[in-house]
Amino acid sequence: MSLIPPRSRGTRPATGLSYAAILFLLALTPAARSHATSARADGPQDTLPDQTPQRMVVDLTPAPGVTQRILVLAPPHPRATLILLPGGTGDIGIARNGALHHTQNFLLRMRAEWVAHGYAVIIPDTLTHNSPQAHNSPQTHTSLRAHTTLRGTRSSPAYGELVVSLARYARTQHAVPVFLVGTSQGTIAATNGAARASAGLIAGLVLTETVALPGHLSTETVFDAHPQNVRVPVLIIANQEDACPVASPRMAKQIAQAMTHAPEVRLLSVSGGPRHAAKPCSSRSAHGYEGMETSVSRMILSWLQAHGA
């Protein structure tokens, strides 16, 4: 699977990919930035650096009648690209102007900081139907289907190939290393993509609060994503205060041991965040690094810099 937008005014063309996409570049003006910020419903204000980054919303079509929308944020000369794979349902609500409806996830809360440190970020939304024909398409019945939730699909071969295609797309935008960064349920997608990527496409894999045990909303875990096929350096961060039943920190060593072909696996243990949260798997809990975002982000940045970023 490969993804490519056509030529669009104000952007450079990419080559070598086959699927059509609709690309539009957001106006880089103070008015546009204000509009994008005010459209957010439940998250903090987007504190992007003074030097406005590139903002793009791209609608990809990985299967007939199916749309994969992504948000791309990039500084002028990125040192690497981070593909951010949030957890939960995966529905973050990317608007056409680049505003996000849901921004509570740890990775989304830190997107501005990572751009400020010189990293481009790519954030995919859920897959959505954009035509009635998609429901009856033979291709959607045999590979990718459109979902309002990604739960139960992140370990599938089709979704793994979609993540790989996002990495290929990232390389057409910037000739810099690409890292997959997943949190919670998103660690399944990140591992799946890394396990299927060809040599040299992915520079590394970052997993935070990895889902390693089946739950009542989804029974898939990181072990369903073929971690033994990952062949890039891996960083695993586990919060000892994480009370989410599907992401027990006690499973961190087992996750690391499953990466049998990775050249390096580093396991970092942290401790912090709210105790006795009413929703222990929520983004605003120890599971989501509430109150300790900066320290965890610095650990990730340090590891990235040591691995070619």
C-alpha cells in the first residue's frame, strides 16, 4: 500500500506512490492560526513556536470509498519525522483547517513541544467512509474497512501496511529519519507498522504505556502485532503508577523480551501522575502521564537524538 497526494499549489510534488489523495496547505497567517486554535473543543491552546511550522491536512484514499485524514506539522528544517499513534478509539477529529476536536491524549498534548524541538509530526485520524459504495466494495471487505473506532483493528495486516504507507509518505515530504511513536492502544499500531516496514524505512519505535493485556473493549494487544519482527531500536516507557488494567507496568519486561530481533531495546521506568483516578485508562491519568508530560517528553527526545534524530 502506498499513498501520494497530487501536485498542489504551495507544496512540492512527491513521487513513487500510487494512491490518490487530496492535499491542501493551510494559510500560514495569524488569522488562520487563530481560527484553528479556537475550533478545539476539549484541549489546551496550541502553543506552536513563533516561527510558524508547515501545517497540512491530507485526505488519503487507501481503499475505494475510504478516507484516511492526517495532520502534518513541521518546522522549516525538521531533524526527523514522528508518526504519532494515539490510543483509545483513535478518533481525534481533524478539521479541514487543522484544528483537533480531541487533544487530551499524551502524544497530542506534546505535539507543539516536539515541533518546537525541530521534529515534524504526522497524526492520523480514524478511517472513515466517504461514499455509500465503500460498504459494498470487495476491496474493503477483504482489506481495509472504514471504522469510527480503531479498537480491534490496529494489529491487522491491512492497518499495519497503512502505517508503513504513512512512513513512506513522510519520507517523500522530508528526507529525514522516521520514528513510530505510540501510546496505549496506539502502541499496537506502532509495533505493527514497525514489524512490517522494509529495512531502512523506520529509524526507531517508541512505546509508552503499552497495551499488553486484553480488555473488555478490545482483546488485541501488542503481542498480536508481531513484535518479534521489529528490527529497529525500541524505547519502552512504563509508568509504575499506571493503574490501567490492560497496560500494567509489570508487563514491560515481557514486551521487551518479545522484541527478539530488535538491535536494541531500552526499557525506562517512571513513576508519577494522579493516583486513584476515576478512569485509570484515561488520557488525564497516570496512564496518560498527567502532570509529568515534560519529563517523559525529555526522555523520548533524548532517546531520539541518540538514535539519529
